[in-house]
Amino acid sequence: MSKQFTAIYRKKGKWYLGWVEEIPGVNTQGKTFKETKENLKEALLLTLEINLLLSKKEIANGKIIREPLSVSL
């Protein structure tokens, strides 16, 4: 399953900074634009994986309600 997010990049001195607009805390840096893009993708994938693992742990406890949520911007 593929989802789309918005990556934001900015050059600051000799470094490139990158973050995902929709998910606070998913950010990175790199010496090149290409490195920053690769780092950001990895940071996003790791964050989503960790969130999924934490959710599955809570589901196993049977103390949650899980349902799809849609919003329009």
C-alpha cells in the first residue's frame, strides 16, 4: 500500500534539512539534497513502522477502538 506525504526541504549553510509536513517529528538532515531525501524516506518509514508496532501491542490488550478516519483539507 502506498501513501503520499509532503516532504519539505531547505538548505541551511552547508546542510540540507528535510521534514514531513503532515507528521511532526519526522525530520532529518544531510550534506547533499539526495542524501537528505534518502534520510527523510527512512525516517518516515521507521516512524510509521514503530507507530504500527505500538498500535498492535495495544490491540493485543483489547483496550482500543480502531477505525478508519478520513479528513478533507
